[in-house]
Amino acid sequence: MRRVRLAWAPSAHAQRLVTLALAALIIAVATRRPEFAGVAAPAVLLLAARRGGRPGQIGVGARTSSARLTEGQDAELDVTVTGPGQHSVDLIMHPRHAVVPGAGGARRGAADGPGVDASVPFRVTRSGRRNLGVLGITLRDRLRLTEGQARIELPAVDCYPRPAAQRSRVVLSRLPSRLGEHPSRSAGEGLEFTGVREFVPGDRQRRINWAATTRLGRLQLNTFAAERTQNVVLIADASSEVGDPGSTPSDLALRGCAAAARAYLAVRDRVGLVVYQNGLRWVSPGAGTRQYYRILDLMVAGRSPGGPLARADALSRLPRAALPPGSLILVFTPLLDRRLVETLRDLRERGFSVLIVDVLNAEPTGSSDSLSGLARRIWRMEQDAIRFSLRQLGIPLVRWDGEQTLDEPLAPYTRRVMVSHR
Amino acid sequence: MTRTRSARTAPGDRAPRQAARPGRTAAAAGLLAAGCVTWAAVPVPGPGAAGDLLLAVASACAVFGTARLAVGHESDESRTFLDPVARAARTVADLIRAVPWAEGLVVAVLVLEALHRSRPWHTGLLGAALIAYLSAVHLAESRAAPAVLRPQAPLIAAGLGLLALAAGAAYLPAATGSSADLMAVLAALAAVVVGALALPA
């Protein structure tokens, strides 16, 4: 709760009444027509009834109803105003970029009582640390002829990206020997049936396949696939802010990464994130709900302004814990940064299994003359060449427009295991 | 503490008796403005070129005053990344907001009425319509429900009573000599009092 000084002044309504009264009285005097003096009478009476007794300061407290917000989620700003006296309180939110006031953006408080509690609805439309804007507070007397104005700066909120829809997962053929939920090629203690073999002393008797034993006359045993976890490293290229705000490649990359993180963490995989933007930030692979929020926090921090320009080759110098060998690397990028493209080639040549999700959904705009058209054609050919060279290296590349689910573009790689290279 | 109703009201919580409808109030203000201008202008053709000019000014004030209510409050959002058309629209909206159209309409309509011959009841009705117009403008501007004007109602009623008295007095035989001068002095004093009331306390 902070104290805010009020600036009192006649309201616009009072100024208009003064104009009416003065104009009517002047005409009455000039033309000697009493009916014009009568026209001024209601305004004069209203102005004469104006009272004093106004608070010089009020206490204002404002906080968001939820500590964690997601893109597009409806939230409320809880505002408490103390000490307005017998004045009504109007609250109007003046939002900043990417903040939209909800239905009925202005809220009014009753005049009676020591204070007013009000909720102002709003919605954040883009992820990142967002400044909510300014809250305008207007106190009005009973006759609404005097107004006290104050403005307070609202707090910043962290808004997480809205995860895209993803249910299926890309699984590598070779998985590290750590317990998880993906059936691997090796036999183990999992649930997925892989075959029948002859019983050897030491095997568990409960796995004897009695039907096969009867048929062959020797003890046969069911075998199962071992269930393993995999390391997934997500790389979000949030360096390109092209296209419409809210659906830039940067937005799509973060939404895609949030979806992938949620999908893989749900099956107990270890997921890490590398954000490539104003700097290179990463969180090492880990599992669990806490890891999910660690990843989201990194995305929000990555969108804060400032910081040095990243060197994409720093990706190849990440510590082993952040980029474990044998990891599946999912890259959400518009492939507009040549340094990142070179780094992806390097990662592939070092034996990492890389899958690129292309999130470029904008083209250079310009006039429709032949020169601009030619420049656009050259740009498209360059982009095609980059994608072709990556495919030639064996890096799968799929396009995602941010509208459809991630399952659709990833379908060719989620139906069967993706062969990991060495 | 008084809790204002939020967007999601709890079950059993009573809905506000009269909700604010800024669109309807702005439309009512526009209609009242058009009515005032028409009422002050009749009979047309009015009193000469000055009348025509005042009619044009009053009509423009009525149109732009309604447009001002429609465009609403200024947005704090940056214009840096707006396209030229949107930026031009914002600039036009700023220009519309900058001019006190309602005040202009009140003055123009009153002068237009004064240019006509004396017609006290006609002027009285115009005064009542102007008060209604200003109230509608205030409601539309502040996005408030009509109920907030309830405390003003007795004063406005008393003022309308005085207006009726003044209109009736205008039918009395014209005052001459010292009584007419006394009336003029009283009206001038009232103007001074209004000016004093307009100053911030």
C-alpha cells in the first residue's frame, strides 16, 4: 500500500456547466431577455451546491490475482483504495504493449466506507516480463463536479508462453541406460512384450510362457523390452522478431518448446532448454514438474531486454551437462541466423540427433516493383538452399505454422523410433 | 471495505441495478445534440448569414462531439510500430479529443437562439435539452450509469423550475427604466457568481 497525492480540479462536466451558465447570462444581459437567465439557472444551482472537504492523499495497493500468468489467460488486478472519504472511485487501466484490458476495463467503487476494493480484468497476449501499464484513479464528489486524479505505475508480471498442443513424441533408437517409459531395443523389465526364449536357471518363474512350453516341451520364457528414458535438449531460437506481434518466429519457438517440454516431461524424460536470443542461456536436462517451471522461467528471462549479442558457436561449447551426448536435440528456429545454422551443422557432424522445426512464417515485405520481387525471389531461394543443405546432412526439417498441433508436422518421426547416429 | 463487483460475480450476488452503457449514452448524447441544434435553428431559413454560420458551427460541434464520445479515451500504447493508416487514424482521433466540442455547441446554439425573435417557452425547452445533453455527455465520457446523477436531480429540478419562472416572466410587459436596469445588474451579478464558482476551491 502506497500513499498517492491527488490532483483536484473541476471536472469536465463542471466546466461545461460553467460555459452554459456564462453564455446564457451574458446573452440575457446583452439582449435583456430573462428566459436566457432561466436557462442558466440549473447550471448555477448545481455549481453553487459544490462542497469542499477533499482528501489530499489516498492509499493504493495493487497486485495481480495470480503470480504465474500464461499468454491469453484472463487475470485480474486487485486494487485497494483507502481514504477516499465520501467520494466515488473510478479505476481505469492504461495498459502497455501486449496487455489488453478485459471486459469492463474500468471499475467503480462505492462512496461509503473507509476504502474500496476493486478488480480490474486484463489479459497478457505475449510471453515475457510485461509491464502492465498505469492505473488511473479518479475520485469524484457526489455531484461529480470536482475530480481528484492520480496515476500509479503497475507492477511487471511474468507471462509464460502458451504451450502448443502436442501428444506424440520423437523417440531415439538408442537410449541411455536410465529407467524411463520408452521401450528400448534391449531386453529388460518393462511391460512391452518382445518375444519368447528358452528358460535358463535364474529367470523369474512368473514369466514362463506356459502355452509355448506345452507346445515345445521345454520351458519357455516371455521377454520384455527395457524401458528407458531419453535426454531431450530443446533449442529455442528467439532471436528473430519478424512478422505480426504475437505470432513471430520467436513466439512460435517458445510455444513449441513449452509444448515439447510438457510432452517429454510427462513421460519422465529429462528435458533441458537452450534459449538463443540476446545471450545464450540454458538449463541442464532434468525431470519433473519443477524442471518444467525452471524451463518456463528461463523463457521469460530470455525475453528480457538487454544483454550482449550471442555467439552461436557458443552452442558447441556448452558444458556436457547442458548438452549430454546421445541427446535428442529439437530446434525451433526460423533459420534466419547463419551462425546458428552453422552450429546446427556442427552439432550434427558431432553425432547429435538433431530435428529442426522451422517456425518461419513471414517474408520480407516491400513494394510490388520488379526489383523488390527479384529480391524476394533471391531471398526465398537462399532459404530453400539452407534447408536443402541441412536435409542433405541428414537433419530432418519440418515446418510448423503455430496454428496446427505439433503432432502433425512431427508425425513422420513419431510413428517409429528415430535412428540415432554416431 | 466495499467490494465492487468484478467480471465474475459470485452466485447470489445481485447484479448492478443500472449498468453503464457507454454506447447507448453516447447515442443519446448525439440525438440530444442534433435535437438542440434543430430546435434552435427553426424556423429555417434563420436570421441571416450569421445564423447560417452559427448553424454550420453548431452542426459541426454536434457531429464531432458525438465522434469524440465514440473514440473514447486516449491509449498509452506506443505508435512506433503502427502502419501509416492506423497512425493517421490516431492523429485524427487526437484532434477530435483536443477540441471542447460540447462547449462550442452550447455557445453556438444559445447565440443561434438569441438571434431569433423572443420566444420564451421555446428557449426554456432548449435550456432543458441542453442540460440533458451535458448530462448525457458526462455519462458517456465517464462510462458511468445514469444512477450517478441521482444526487443532482433535486438541484436540476429546482433549476428547471426557475427556468419555467423566467420563461413565464418573459411574457410580462417589458420592464422599463430603473427596474430593467436592476434586472440587468442582477443578471450581471449572477454571471460574476458563476465565474467565482468555476474557480478551483
